Amino acid sequence: MQQPIGAGGRGTRRGPHVRGGARRAQRMEEAAGGAPNPNPNPNPNPNLNAGRARMGQPPAQNPPQKGREFFRGQRKESEGSVDFPTVEFEYGDADSRGAELAELYSYTEEPELSTNRRCFEEEFCPQARGRQWMELDTAQQRAHVLRLLEGLEVVSRERRLRAARAILYLAQGVFGDCESEGDVLHWSRHNSFLLYQLGTFSAFLELLSMEIDNSQACSSALRKPAISLADSTELRVLLSVMYLLVENIRVEMETDPPEWKSCRETFRTELSFSVRSDEPFALLLFTMVTKFCSGHAPHFPMKKVLLLLWKVLLFTLGGFEALQTMKVRRREELGLPPLPEDSIQVMRSMRAASPPTCSIELAEQQQKRGHRSRRPLMKQDSLDIYNERDPFKSDETGVDEEESDEVDGGIEGELDLMERDALLPTIPAQRPPIERVLFPKGLPWAPKVRQKDIEHFLEASRNKFIGFTLGQDTETLIGLPRPIHESVKTLKQHKYVSISDVQIKNEEELEKCPMSLGEEEVQETPCEVLYRAMLYNLPQYMIALLKILLAAAPTSKAKTDSINILADVLPEEMPITVLQSMKLGIDVNRHKEIIVKSISALLLLLLKHFKLNHIYQFEYVSQHLVFANCIPLILKFFNQNIMSYITAKNSISVLDYPHCTVHELPELTAESLEAGDNNQFCWRNLFSCINLLRILNKLTKWKHSRTMMLVVFKSAPILKRALKVKQAMMQLYVLKLLKIQTKYLGRQWRKSNMKTMSAIYQKVRHRMNDDWAYGNDIDARPWDFQAEECTLRASIEAFNSRRYDKPQDSEFAPVDNCLQSVLGQRLDLPEDFHYSYELWLEREVFSQPIRWEELLRYQ
């Protein structure tokens, strides 16, 4: 029997909320396909029945078990990854060597492995007389490699390609003679050192330059309606050999003999300092990227180019641990105090926190509040991993009725999934014990204070207590009360002077006093050489990389004007069966993921190394990335189901190198392709996400105009969804991005996201004067953001002009006033000058009158 409208006390006032809940319940029951329960609930929810009565529907009954499971599945799907376990991911410069070598090849290239082996055996077997490669001594191996290198010098293009394929087979580890994957990787590394010592890299570099300038291949590719693997065969073979050499020699091992170590240093120097050419090798690869994006060479295999470019930068500039070592050494050279902690070790020791809930569940919770009695707030402790008191909770126990209602609506959206299950009357509450990680008391990072923060604090204090300021004087404290003295002392104890601060100060002094300070001594490091080579075309390089990143992003839609990045993965003949189509689809997705990984890693490497080398080099790259819309591009990348991207299984392990070279290929089925591997997550996708978040942090740190871009593009909900990934390092960089824009998001957002605010407090480094949680800071006030970028751009242009533009006829160039040295200089005269010397002497010297008065006047 239907209950009258308004039954249940507060049903009339909460009617609209209940009506929506009834519609949802009805849709769930219909979707579940469950039959009506013959045993209706004797005490149905009166508020729910009141809403259904207004719509002329029968009273609500307990949903069947099937419908209940469907309802739970829907809630779990909308929540994403609340139940997702902590990701055991260790961030590093790159993945394991086997995984990095496997990503060089697409699954479409698998038949070419046997082609490489056949080309090698045709040349090797007549010479070896039945012996295998690993049975030869070093002298015999060197002799055979030299014969193959001679084959690269022939005129016939076909013979050159066969010789290059034979060398590629050697670099791939002569897998035909190996029995395990470890043997393949061992011989691949051994042969890579042997090949480099005999000059293979230099020979392939010349062939690569010839292929880049091959106008016939470019015009042929431009005329084709569809480009496939066959259009880039020579380039792919050359780039594969060079990548294998770089990757195998780059990785250091304790068992390496001394000659391998010296060989590694020689190779690094050759790649860094342009021993045989006018530019570093990385610049040639950057040129290939821009040529591809301009449309002049659509057949270039971009995945291999980008992977090789990333590994060359990683090899020549150094990885993250090498960067930390260089940073410590640079601070010692500048006389700065040591770093308060090793950031790499701190991040590795951090633990992930439970993610906050999404906005959909927040809205549902606000509706559920309407048809349930008021209840006390539940303690939120899934993010309080340090077992400390939440600093944002008030000490007052009594809260008035109105404020309690507001807090109920705001914080309730932050309840985790198990707590929400307890609120539903029809679903029994099954809440497992919460896993708590015990940490030592205290925060993971030492707080930092800038000189600017101390100056602002003293300026405000002097205006308040004295009525005037003393500029940048931070020593005079006369007239200020004792607590201000203690505050200044505490601030100075945590004062941090960065290398960038010193570089900016030195640059200002050089700009003011160019004559007295003289010319700056610039250390010729690999980073400095690379920046000088990239300087004049750097905007084009950044735009090209972002174009490819946009085309490879999973959220990008196919457009007619977008570039084709699938030229080196699509076969000549398109698949005709469902299984072939599935395999190609996996290969294409994997191809895009590898491109995103390589671009994100090399951009982060460039930013970090340029920032250490000189802050204005970093700012120049950053500004061009911002001008090329890098910030909205990264946000667009994260505006997806990030958990699905990180757990994607776009790989076929049985087809990966070197597994496919030493094992029989099993029969592939649609079920095996759908199942994928057994890994909890995809290493390269999580690596890419962290890299992109770090790039976004680098671009926006201390830049209020760019922080406002995050606010304008509504990045807060996008970033908050990324917190669902329970990986400490990724959560840290997401929280950093949320922290810098918190002051701009308003009081209501902060109030509704207290759990996120608490996580920021616990995990992100503190700045003592940074009023990030309340928005009262002077930096939160609006100003001309365009002027900020223009001032920065002027400083960058002044730096580039002073250091890299050195005209010969400068007004500050020294002048030689000594008569003897000027007359003693040897001038280069043209060859025909002695024929007309007498005529020139008569015209320029004897026929010109000497003005003795003017000559005496200038004495």
C-alpha cells in the first residue's frame, strides 16, 4: 500500500532529491534485469516511497541480488580505482634493458628479424667453415666486422642494405645461436662494443646523413596516398643499429672490463662535442623531427628517431642521479650550503595515500543527505598516513546548525567508498580494516624560505609597527617587537639560496657593468654545447615535439591536418582477419605509448639540465613550450580515465624482443590478445604520466601567469582524478600542482576538498610564508600577467644576446693603439693585388694630400 506524500517526517522537503534517487534505483533494477522480489521489504524506506508515490509508482522493494551486484559494479566503475592497490613502481631513468630494447621494434617488424639473420649467414657461413659466431676468437670477429663495413661502401644500394642488415643482426645478439634471452642480451652488448671500436657508428652516421638528404625517397613518399613500413626500410635499419649501440654502451655494469669503460667515455665525448662534425649528433635527430613535422619527409620512422634522441640525451647529459651529483658539486663551487635532503631518496621512501572521491559521488552524497537523518561527521583518516592531527580541523567541538550543514555537504564528498557503502540502507555495510602505514613523526621535506620571503615579512612588520620600510635590509630589526625578532631568526635558519638565484644575480651584475667585470667564462659542458647548437631553431624543435605528442595522445581525435605518426608501424598489406586487426590495433596503441614516453622523458631531461646549466636557458625552453600550448596539451592528456591508461595492456609478450627470437611462437588467439600480460600496471605509461606532471610543475613553478592558466583551464578536477593512482611520486607532483593554484580556487573548493588539503600539508614541502591554504597572500591578487612574461622574455633575450651574439664591430671591442703592433700585423691580401699594387699606391697614398693640422689635432 502506498504511503501518503510527506510520510516519514522530512519526505516532503526532500522530495526532489528522493525523486532523482528513485529514478536511479529504477534504472538500475531495469538494467539488472531482475524480477520483482516476491517478499517485499516489510519496512521500506519511507522517504523513497514518498518520492515514488508522487510519480505514481509502486513502493520500492529490495533489489534482487543480481541487481545489487550490478549497482555495486556501477558505483565501483564510476569511482574508478578506489580499490586499486598501491602501485609498486620504482621511478628511474629508463626501464630494464630488455624492455627498452623490445620497445625499439614494432610487432609488424617481426618478419625482418629472420631477414637480418639470413643476410648475416649468407656472408658469414662461407667464411666460418661450420663454426658459430661465439666460437670465433676476437681477431676473427673483428676481421669479419671489417668485411661487413667494407660492404657499406659499395655503390649498389641493395648490397649496402644487406651489409647493414648483417651488422644489425650482430647488434641484435646473433640470436640464432643463442638458447635463452639472457644469452641474446649478453651477445648484443658484447657485439655493440666490438662494433663501436671498429668505427661502425661513424660509418652509419654517414649513411644516415645520406638518407636524410635523399630527395628521391622524400618525393616518392609524398606522392604515395598511404605510407607503410616499406618506405622507411633503410632508415629503420640504420637507426636500429645506432640505437642498439647507444643503449648497450650507455648502461654500466660492475663486470665491465677497463677497455669497455674507456670506450664508453670516448663514445660519450664523441656524441657530445661534435668530434667529426660541426654539430652534436642530437641536433641531427632534432632536424629529422622538424623535417618530419613540416611534411617534407613523412616516411621518417619517428618512434625510432625519438627513442634514439632520448637515449643520446640521457647518455651525453646524464640521468637523474648524475644530475643530483652535478647539482651538489655546483653548489659547492658556488659556496652554497649543501642540500637539506636528497629528493630522489625522499620520494622513494614516501608511501601512497588513498585517493579522494570524485565529484559524481559528491553530488550523489549531497542528494542522499536529503532523505536521511542528520548524523555526526565521520572521521576521515585514509589520507592521514602520518598518524598526526589534521592541522585543518578546528579545536572547537561545538558547531552551529548552519555551519554543520555546510560542512556536512562539503566534506561528505570526501568519504571513501567503504564509508559510502555503510550509508546505503539496502546494502549491508562490509568495511574491511583500513591499512595504516606507520611513519615517524614529522614531515618528509625540510621547509625552505627565499630571501624574497624574508624581505616581504619584514616590510609588512615595519609598516605595521614603525610606519616605514628599509627596502631590502634584512638585518636591522630596531623598533620591532621581540616575537618578530624570533620569527626572522627562524626564517633565516631555513633560508635556501638556489643555484638559479646566484645565476640571476650574476647576470644582473654583468648587465650593469659589462666593461669592469669583463667577459664571462663559460664552461664547455655537453649541455652548453647542445644549447648553443639548438639556440636559433629551438622554437621549431619544441613545436615539432609537441605536435607529435598531440598526435600520440590517447585523447586526441584523428584530424585531416594532423601528422601521420604511424608510418613505421603500418604494414604494406592491411589486415584481413579479426585476429590480424586486433594485433595491429595493439601494435598501434603500443606505438603511440612509446612515442609519448620518449617525448616526455627527453623534454624533462632538457628542462632539468638546462636549469642546472643556466636558469635563462631553462626559461627560454619553458617559455617556448608555454607559447606552443604545452600546458593545455598536458591537461588534455590527463583528461581521460587515467587508471585505464596506466593499467592498459597494449603488449603481446610472446612477440617482444628478445623472447620471440629464442622461443617458438605459440598460436595467437583473440582471447590471448585480450588477456595481455599479468603485470599490475604498464611501466611506460606510468613513467610518461609522472614525466608530464614534472614538466607541468617545471613550467608553472613561481610563475603566477601560468598558474592562472591552470585555473582557467579548470585543471583542479582533472588533477584530482589523477590522485586515484596510488603511487607516491605521481601523487606528490599532482599535489604540488594543486597547491600552487589553491589560493585561486576559492573558499568553497578548499572547504569541499579538505582531504586533499591535508594530503598537500603532509606530502608537499612547506614554505613558511606561503599562505597557500587561505589565499590571503599578496601573490594571489590580480595583476598584469602579460607584463610578467614580457619582463622574463626581455631578460632571456639579453642573456642570449650577451653570451651567444658576438658581433665583430662591437662598440665595446678592444682597440689596439700601438703603432708597431698595428703595422706588424699580417693581412691576407688577394692573389692579384701585386699586379695592381703600384696603381693602388698612386691612387690611395701619393695623390691624397696630407692634412698635417688635423693629424696634430688628434695627437
